[in-house]
Amino acid sequence: MKEYYTIQVAGLERDLPICPINEKMCIAGFVIFGDVELTVSCARDLLKIAPKHDVIITAESKGIPLAHEMARQAGESRYLLARKATKLYMKNVFGVEVDSITTDHRQHLYIDGADAEFMKGKDVLIVDDVISTGESLKALEKLVNKAGGNIVGRMAILAEGDAIKRTDIQYLQKLPLFDREGNEI
């Protein structure tokens, strides 16, 4: 079985481990945590094609370094985070359900009332590391709409599976799915 998939994105090359998600399918594990060079380069290249926006939002957790770096490079003083669980500091919280390909159970995403108020009436750019089934994206869209934000774009470093065919997202590179032997499907 093929153990790694080599990808080139934002001028860099990385070997991604091929990881089984069920009996028939595997994904290439793309993780930007700890890879400063990759995060900076991907943020730079996404900003080159990003629509004009007032604020960036992402879902916890793998989109956090990307959203942070995009906001930093764009000179923005704040980005927003949809959390997987409520925290003590959060007030007037609301949430939505999400069913992600990389987790084995339904999750929820929550946003703090102060962040929702900040987002109200603003042009919001949704970003994530990888868009696959689009479930996390749908959850973020529901949160933004519920808060009264105006979605101006949806972006990811990589599009995987059916997300490759979508015309409503911008991404830097395609990421194939794999069978259990590591062959692209």
C-alpha cells in the first residue's frame, strides 16, 4: 500500500500520510499545525485571490493558524473562530451541528455573542484548511447568516473529493481521495 501522497501547494512540496477513514476509502492527512512555512505561504497565496472582506472566520481547529496568518498578512486586527464547545468566557452563545469527514461523530460549532455582534453587517470571508464534504462550510455559513454577516467568499488551501467540482469555493490545490491500497479514486 502507498503510504504517502506528495503534494505541491503554494510553491512548497509536502508528503502527506494516507489515512483510512472507512473500509473503502482513505484520505491524505493535511495538517498545517506546526508548519509555519506552509501556513505563511498558503495564507499569502489565498490572499492574492481573496475577495474584499471585513473579517475572516474559521472553524476550530485546523483552520486557526491559516485564519490567523491571513488576518496578520492582510493587516486585520481580528479574526473569528467557531468553537467546537462552549467556553466559560462565551456569552449569548449560539451553535449549529456539523458532520465532518475527519471525525467519527456529529459535532457542533458555537460562536460567542460578542463575535456575532462584531460580524453583523460585515463582509465575511470563510476559510478552512481543506474542504471535502462541505459540512463544516455549511455550518459556518449558518453561523454567519444567523449572526447577520454577509458571506463574500469561501476559501481553502485544498479541495478534496466532490469539493473539487464546486464553483462557489476558491482553493489553491486539488487533493484526491484514495482507495485502501492508496490508489487515487
